[in-house]
Amino acid sequence: MEKATIEQFKNLFLEILSEEEVFEGKLAPTSLEGDEVDIVSHEKANQMDFRLKARNAIYLNKVRKSLQKIEEGTFGECEECGVEISTQRLLARPTANLCIKCKESEEKAENQLINRNRASSKVGRVLPIEHLEKGFHKDQTATSDFHVSHLDYQDIVG
Ligand SMILES: [Zn+2]
């Protein structure tokens, strides 16, 4: 990848980080103190806070990791097979850490795991990371039982 292109991604990531940190600051920490009435009346707001924070935390981690890669000179390389991720893919998804081939095989494996989880457990539902990045709050039904799963964690830490 050309240096100028990498520089553009770096600026993009820095921009995201500064914007998101301002945004994070707007979400006042939710107090766990107070009586039950308080807790119930604020439950919805708390849930929204949590979702936004979870979404931000996951995304910001990815952005920070991408910035780190730029510093290390490994930005744009597939973590799985080492090939250069296409610039087109990176433009669409700047924090991509896998090439499209590896991503597809990972998603296949994830879907199999999700299907196994669904069959064996009625607790919660695993949402692929993409749902988080698309602004899942628009789809209440899909997120009413949102859990940060082990799978999500794996996706964050790569
Ligand atoms: Zn790959």
C-alpha cells in the first residue's frame, strides 16, 4: 500500500478516536446506587448506555489496533494468511484484519458455532461483530438479548 494511502487511514483512525472519545464523555457513568425504583426507571437508559458503550469499546479497540499496526508497518496485512488486504476492502471496512477469503471462512466457522450454540442453549444469542458496527440499536428485537460473547471477544483480540 502506498504511504499516502496509509497516511489517510491513519488520519481517519485518529479522527474516529477523537470523535468517539468526545462521544464517550457524553455518556455519564450510570450509577449503580439508588433504590429499586431508580434502578427500574433507569433500566432502559442503562441498557442503551451499555449497548453504546459495548459497541464503542469494541469498535475503538479495533481502531486502536489498526493504528498500532500502522506504526508497526503491518497495516493492511491479513492476520490469518499474511496477504495484503485489498484497499477497496479497507476503504469499506478500515479496521478489517482479515482478507476477504479468510473472513469468509471465519464467518462460515462462526455460523456453525452459532448454530451449535442455538441448538444447545436458549440463553442469549450471538451477534456477529458486523451487527455491532452497523448500529444495531435500530433493530431492537435482534439486540434485546445482546451479549458480548466469547466469540465477540475473539474477534476483538484477533
Ligand atoms: Zn487471509
